[in-house]
Amino acid sequence: MSNSTASNPAPPSQAQLTRRVIGLAISAAVGGFLFGFDSSVVNGAVDAIQGQFDLSSGVTSFAVASALLGCAAGAYGAGRLADRWGRIKVMLLGAGLFFVSSIGAGFAFAAWDLVIWRLVGGLGIGIASVIAPAYIAEIAPRKIRGRLASLQQLAITLGIFAALLSDALFANAAGGAAKEFWFGLEAWRWMFLACAIPAVIYGILALRLPESPRYLVSRGKEAEAKKIFATVWPSDEVDRAMREAEKSIEEDQIAKKTGTLKGNRFGLAPIVWIGIILSMLQQLVGINVIFYYSTTLWQAVGFDESNSFTISVITSVTNVAVTIVAILLVDRVGRRPLLLIGSVGMTLSLAAMTLAFSQASIVDGKPVLDDPFGTIALIGANVFVISFGVSWGPLVWVLLGEIFPTRIRAKALGVAAAAQWLTNFLVTVTFLPLSQDVSLTLTYGIYALFALLSFFFVFFKIPETNGMELEQAETLFVRKDKKKSAVS
């Protein structure tokens, strides 16, 4: 009996399977951490870079925003590379790009040189933004897939927090971001070099991950895929997982031949435009200005550098906390109510910031916020982050995964993601010229206007999809489009 037991060990328990799949999901989500870290680490370096290379506000903005162009390219090519090479090799590519970018940016000797390394890092960000959630979705059991997928967004917010915290630590230790620190290198250079550490960790973790079973099935390696499923799925669901993977691959093949985004609304189907507008509005409210430029922003209105770094770290902690709240509420409260509440909160908080900045006085050529307007601006910025983080931050991605018909889902998601990256680039590259050369009041007034428009867009165009199967959620939009087409 003992020999039989030894040769046929008991299958892993449900708790063991859950712990293992959570571990795999966390490892994959480190890509999201790098995503948040690498995209936000520039926050504390903006002023130092501008002074070091004597750049105009326009050139500085482009140096900051250039990573986003790489993001668009990385996101666009990641899916194709993952289908050709496998998920793990593409994760390793992303880790390598992150690593090279951090070293190159840390030793940049000119603005154009820095732009090149930011573009390289952007490619890594784009890859991570696609591969990590795809891998988690492909390996996770259905019952916990939603919670595990949300780890990506949580990892991004943790990455933003870690970047802003490390920026603050380097700047405070050196006495300023532009001051020399270890080995004669300025503190802002160490901010970029620090990104090499999580990049190495991500690469090591990726080497320890099993390949996606879905990819293995697509390559005819069913036996290997089944072994991996058996390590993370309950034994009585492994066969169903294999069938779902095979069905999904068949549907993708059909979609490549029959799926089209073309329609009668400026060349695209109406549902595609809904996804594009959702993605654009998510960025047009100016959320990434907070995470890319907040240190510069607070210095511009009178706070010293040390306090500006502290405020930025507090804001990033707030972002992490409200993302957790959103994860807990999305399936209880629903998508539409949270989006509407978030739009109201963003509009009011951005309007308050607009009012505060309009009362800034100029001292020695720089704007200064006197009380109570400095306090109003601080509260407004954090209420804005809370309103966004509990609604438009995570929920836009939830909706984009639900609203598109299966036959065009992959293509439509790619278009929506590209629209989001390009809009992010537009907002990021215009912030410094608008705020420094025109007016902070006008800049935040524009963001407040888009926040107000986001409320009306959701109110009139977005139905509730909570609790529905994907096929049911799709029909809410398709039926509405068909009715409009019939009337016209």
C-alpha cells in the first residue's frame, strides 16, 4: 500500500492550487509594477533634467512623454510576439528593455539621448501592459480570474508609489534632485538607475513561470498544457480548461478571417468608437499629470522641493488605497454607478484646483498659493485621485473587456489601447507648455471640462454590464447601435 501511495501521490488540495495560482499571478503582475515604476519615476527628475540640459518646457515635455510613444508600439507588437515566441520569452524581453532603459537614462548625456532610452523603456511598458494581464487570464481558474486580473492594476499603483517614494528618498538624501549623490552622479540619475532592480527581479520571476497553457495548445503541445493546468486548476476542471483553450484558439482563428472594425460611423463600428472615447476620456481628465509632474506642479505653486516630493508620495499611497476599494466594489455596486460618481468627483475636484490656481500670486517670477488656496489645491488633487482611482482608472479596462463582440475583441482592444496611449502622450506633452507658458488655471479648467463630459458620456452611452456573461454584455451595445441604424 505504501508503494502505491508513493507512486500515486494525492492530488493537490484546493488551498494548495489557489496558493500556487496566486503566486504565479503575482509574479506575472510584477510587470505591472515595472509599468507603474518606469512611467512615474520621471516625476522627481523633471526639473533637474530641464536644468541639467537647459531645455525649454516643450522639449522637456517631449522627453517625459516620449516613453508613451514606445508604449504604443510595445503594446501593438506584444500580442504578435507572444503568439510567436510564447508569453515567457516576451516577458523576458520586456524585463530586458526595462533594464537597458534604466541604465541608459541614468547615464544620459543629452536630451536626445534621454529620449531614446525613454522610448526603449516605453517599449517595455507597452509589452508589460499587454502580456501580464493576458498571462494571468490564460492561467487562472474562472472563479478567481477577476480578482487575479485586478492584481495588474494594483501592481501598477504600487509601482507608481515605489517610484515616487524612491524619488523622494534620493532627492532628500542628496539635498535636491539636481545635487550630486553616490559616485558623483546626480540624484535624478539614481532615480532612473533604481528601476534596474525591479527589472532584474521581473526577469528572474519570469524564468520561473510555466508557459501559458493556451500558447502550448496553440503549438500542439496539449500534454504539456494539461500538466500545467493540473497544477493550478481543480482536477475535475482540467479537461474543461483544455476545451476552453482549444475553443478560444479556434475563435481567434475565425476572428482573424471575419472580424472587422469597419462600420458606418466615420469608417468604424459605433461600438469601436465607444471604446475609443472611453479610453480617451480616461486620459483627457489629466490624471497622469499628477503622476508625471506632481513634484513640478507643487513647486510651481510655492511648495519647496522636499514638501513637493512628500505630497507626491502621499498622493500615490491614496491611489493604491482607492484601487483596492474599487476592486472590492466593482462587482457589488456595478460599473455605471461608480463611473458616474467618479466623474462628479473629478469634475468638482478639478474645478476646485482651477479656482485655487486662479488665485495664485506671483513672487520672484513664480506663482505662490496663499491660504486657504494652497490647502484647497492639495485637497482637490487628492480628491481627484480618489475619484479617478475608484472609478475611471480600473473600470475603463473592465468595460473594454466586456463591450466588444468576440469576433473583434482583440482588434478593438488594440485600437482602444493605442488611443489611450496616444491621448496620454498628448496630455503629457502639452502640460508644461500650457502650465508654464500659458496658465495653470486654463490647464486645469480644460481637464475639468473633460471630466464633466465624461459624466454625460457614461449617462447617455454606457449601460450597466455587471453580472452579465460577456455575450450578454455585448448585446446591450449592439442592440442600441442597431436601433439607431434602423431609425437613420
